[in-house]
Amino acid sequence: MGVTDLFAGEIATELLKQLIIISRKSAFCRSSADQLILYIEELLPIIQEIKHTGVELPQHRQRQLDNFSERLSDGLELAKKVLSSPRWNLYKNLRFAQKMEKLEKTVSRFMNVVIQAHVLADVHHVRVGIDEKFPRLERQLEAMKIGVDDRGGWLGEAVNRVEEERRFESTLANLSAGMELGKRKLKEMLMAKEYTVIGIHGIGGSGKTTLAAEICKDDQIKSYFNNRIFFLTVSQSPSVEQLSATIWKMISGNTMVASGNMFTPVQLQHDTEISSRTLLVLDDVWSQSVIEQLKFRFPNGCKILVVSRLKFPLSVVDSSYELELLREDEAMELFCHFAFGQSSIPFTADKKLVKEVVDECKGLPLALKVIGASLKGQHEMFWTSAKNRLSRSQPLCESHEVQLLERMKLSIDSLRDTVRDCFLDLGAFPEDKRIPLDILINMWMELHDIVEEEAFAILVELSDKNLLTLVKDARAGDKYSSYYEISVYQHDVLRDLAIHVSNLGSINQRRRLLMPKREVGLPKEWERNMDQPFNAQIISVHTGEMREMNWFRMDCPKAEVLILNFSSNEYFLPPFLDNMPKLRALILINYSTSNAIVHNLSVFNNLANLRSLWFEKIYVPRLFDTTTPLKNLQKVSLILCDIDNSLDQSAIDLPHIFPSLSELTMDHCINLNKLPSSICRMHTLKSLNVTNCESLQELPADLHNLNFLQFLRLYSCPNLKRLPVGIGHLVWLKYLDISECVTMGCLPEGIGGCIKLEKIDMRECPQIKNLPLSVVSLHSLRRVICDEEVSWLWKDVEKVIPGLCVQVVEECFNLDWLSE
């Protein structure tokens, strides 16, 4: 009897059934049967866990389990004999009772000795693995965050893998018969005079966006539209006015449209001349009314390509193309790439089994990618289980969403609990929006009590399984530079899957309380259940303007992360923040075209456990007016905020307000002329990031008092002319980024005092013509990124400092990042 039968659980399950019958019918064997029932019931979950993981066991363990499997098989035969034995044959029944007692002792010994020994061995292996793994992870994390090698550690490698897979999919898209046919037909429609609005429709995950992207890259299309091709993601709940303003900004180049709303689209239609043909691609459109409102606002010469899961009527679009799914051979090639890393089935694999799994993916590219990646490297039994589960799924039809999600659910059921939870957390973010890496990593650390190294490892694992996509900033160039240039994107079908699984069960008991799309106010379902506490750890809200009267009371005693997404010029923070004693991360993101004024900031006085704060596109003047210290707050991020010179006030005592702050980020902030001098007394600060701040002109002279500062990023501050003279006293500094500080004239003479400095990024600093002599003392320096003009100076230093690598960057004229 093979161990695979034990793993399947068939023997143990059948024996359990027989023992239950024996317990009811046989007085001689009842005692042994009852005890064996307890043992088997305890054993079955272990069998299922072994089966679920699909991990091959060491040979000696395999042999022990094989022997035990044979004993269980003998027990099953014994049970059948006991049940068939007539009651009047006392001698035979007594013999069977003795054998049942012997079987009981055999099972007892296995459960109490062998299994326990296996557990101790596993604990030892795990402990040794952790002792070896985490110091290595910690070193890799440092290398990854600041990018001191070409690959950037496992995150950099994951980003490179994503880009390689994109190239592969682009190649496959050109080879796919359905894609090739779609490209040809769409090109004909786009270049035909009689069509203005053309649609692409198809099932979620079928490759519609990929086809649209291929159209945009086609040389003939680019030539026909004179490279005036614009791509915009619409999503489920857009503001048509904001969408219209954004489109006009893209097409006309008139930034006043998006920022000041000084002209209406109707006026612009008549006042703005578009001299050449223009193609506008609207991706992920969910509503017919959006197209109806937009299509008449654009001048002649502008063609619109609408990408949607829905087939819009000819009253809305002039023509529409339904994307075909992959043929059998195309599906097999795509699946094999992600399951085996090659284009065909390996000779060692079970061809019949692989073909059955591929057939169940129904030619859907996304399903082939994700399910293929989830089965990579798994045991054959795991593949069989996956095939069986897929075959039990309902067939796909026009109302396909739930059936598709049930198929895709297979890809996350095999994940470890923590990894699966991290995947489900992604449903808390708005669709089609890039998720900043900082937000995601911080959230996972707070929710799952994991260290930063483990959070990054989970991120890479989810990327490897195609459950999320790591996106590199277009300005970063070809080589990995640092994790600050990485964000996370998730396919909308995978987001739907995360929400679908998270929404199972009673609303008050869900671990995640999510709003799938933007609504006017809070969902009615929440209001109907407000009389009971909501036990969610994550609460994600997505609305328009919210005033005090728009909120209702919610008791959220277990909430640890609150994400507030909104689109308005004013926003009242929810009063139920008072009822979140465990809140550790607050994320407030405004998606409107202008900064918002936030009210009810007094709630911060009650957020004693808050550790992370992210504010995006708001006015900050009153943010620091609190007198109550936020003693546990460690990270503050102000993104696209209007500082309004509020930090210039000498009365602000940042060390008092933030006594434990270790990371401060201000990115794309308006009216930030200088940093307050009190920042130099924040001795807990390890990372200071002031990036893309056009108004910043100087740094505090006493910046060197930040004794434990490790990361100083001053990226793209064009009016920052110099670094403080005393910067050489930052003996713990590891990473200095002054890239795109175009008016900075030199590095300070004392920079050689930064004895732990590992990386300097000074690309696009054209005013720096010389290096201070002290740079030869930077013995820990491993990487310098610079322009060609200054690289020859560093090449001389390279000869003096062992291990130093000078990377010359190419100029990047890609403006795709502007859409973000």
C-alpha cells in the first residue's frame, strides 16, 4: 500500500466510517473502536495538511508513513471482519477484540511517539532556517532598498522578471491568432473615416488591455495619428468632470483645464484647434453613460477606443470588436511559460494532467498565467487536486464573473495563511491605481505582526505567482536603482477576487470592510448593521465629499488600518475614529484635481496607538496644531500636499509632537520653502525624504544633529543649491540621493566623514563639476549613479575604493510617468 493512498486520506476516512459502525454494533470491540475514532479524527487534519502542501518528505519519514499506511490498511480489513462476524461466535469475537486492542496500541504509539518526533524535527528545521534566513534577508533588504548592486536583491530581480514577462506576453500577443486578427480589424476601424468611437469588449482577464496597448505601439497607428496617442484608465466610478478635464489637459496641453477649471469643455471644443489626428484610449470602462457624456465633448479628428467587459450598443459606439480567447496551442504555450519556464510540457511532467488543467483555464490569459504560476514546482498530487477542483467549477457563460473568480480562487488557496491574507488586503485599494510600496509594506507589518524583511519576501512571492505586478518608475531607466522607484499594480480581476473572498460571511465579522467602488456615501449595508460592532481589521472607504452629517456612528474595536479615499475639496474626518483604539495606520488620499481642506483633526488626540500616517493631496496648515504628542507615530508621509509654509513657524516643536518618528517623507509638496529647524532635534529620525519639492531652497544648518539618520533623499528639488556644511557628521548615513537637483553646485568638503555611506545618486546634477578630496575616505561606498560628464571624476575614486561601482545613466525622455 503506497503512501499516496494515505495522503489522499482514503484509508483513514474509510476506516473511520467502519469504526463508527463497530462502536454502535459490537460490544466486544466498542472500547477500542471509540479510542481509535479519536485517534483517526486527530490524524485526518494532519493528512489533509500534508496533501495540501504537496511537499515531498525525507526518505526515512516516507518509509515510516508507508508502514503506518499498511497498518491502517490491515485495520480496515480487520474492521470489515468484525462487522461480518456473527454475534453468537464468542471465541471469534474475543480474538477480534484482542486484535483491535493491538491496532489501538499501534496507532497510539504512532500518534504519541512518531508524530511528536516529526514535530520536533520540523521545529528544529524551521528554527535553523530562520536563524540562517533572517540575517540574510536583512542584508538583502538593505541592498534592495538603496540598490547597491545591479540587481537590487530579490525585489530588483522580481521587477526584472516582470519586465521579461511583459516582453514575452507582447511577443505572444503578436503571435496569437486572436490578437493578430484583433489588431488587424481594429487598425482598419481606427483608420476608417466613418468610425469615431470604436469598442473592444471581452471577458475579464482575456487580454483586452494588452490588445489596446499593442495597438498603441503599432508603427502604422503611431504614424497615422502622428504619435498623438493617449491612454487613460477610467474604472468603475469615475467623476466625469475630472475625467473630462484630464482628457483635455492631455489632448490640448492646457494645464489650466485640470488645475483651475477656467474653461468648460464646450468652450474648449470651439476654442482649441487640434491640427492633427488624435487617438484616445479609454480603458476599463464600466458605464455606458460615461461614453455618452464624453463622446460629444471632443473636436473633429479625435478618435476614441473604448475598452470594456461590456458590449456597448451601436448608439454609443460606431463599431465594436469582441476579443477571441486563446486557441489550444497558444494557451498551452502561455501556461507552460509560467508553470515550467519553457514553451512546452517538460518530458518529466504528466502530459495528460497538464492538458486537463490547461483545458479548465478555458483560454483565458490571466487564468493561465496565475494558475500556471501557482502550480510551478508543486508535487503531482497537488496538480491532481487542482485539476479536480477546476473541473468542479461551473462553466463560464455570459454572466461569468462569479464562475471566473471561483476558478481564480484556486491560485490563492495554496498560499500560506499570512501570504493569502496579504493578497486579500490588496482589495482595500481603489481599482486601477498604483499602490505605493511604502503604504503596502507598512500595512502588512502592522496587520500581520511581521518584520519588514518578511513583508518584502511576501511581496516578491505574490509577484512571482502573478498575483500582483511590480511597476518601476519610467524615470528610473533600465537598471534597478532603489525600492523608492517601485509601486504595486493589481489586475482588476485579481482585485475582484480579493474583494469576493473578503466579503464572504457576516458583514460584522469580516476581517476586511471594503467599498469596491466610489459611492456618494457609506454603503446602506453598513448602516443597517451599525447596531453591532464591526470586527474588521481593515476598513476602506471610497466616497466623494463627506461632511459631519454624512457619517454615522460605527463601533470598530479591532480596526488597525483605515483607508479613506475621497474626491472633493473638503473632507470631514469620520467621528468613529474615536472608536478605533487599536488603529495603527491611517491613509487619507484625495483623488480630486485640487488639494482638500481636512476638518475634525482633533480626532488625532485619541489615536494613541497610531504608528503610520499617509496624507495625499490635502492642505496641511493645521495638521501640526495639536498639542497632544503622538508618542507611537513612526512614519509620516505627506504626498502632493500644500504645506502653505506652515512648517516655517518657529513655534512648531516637531520632536514634541512626534517623539518616536523614524521616517518623514514629503513628496511633490507645494509651498515648502524650507524645513523647520526643530527637525534637527528629532534624534529618532532614520529616514528623511524631501523629493520633487520645487519650492525648497535650503536645508537647516544643524541637519548634522540627526545622529542616527541613514537615508537622506532630496530627489528633484531644483532650487536646492547646496547641502549643509556639516553633513559629514552623519556617520550612520548609508544613502544620499540628490539626483535632479539641477542647481546644486557641489558636494560638501566634509562629506568624507560619512564613513558608512554606501550609495550616492547624483544623476542630472549638471552644476557639479568637481568632487571634494574627502570622497576618497568613503571606504563603505559601493555605488555611485551619475551622468557621463562627471563619471570620469568618480572613475579615479573607483581606483582608490575597493568594490566601488560607478553607473553612468542614460538620459530618459519618457514622459509616461506624468499620467500617474
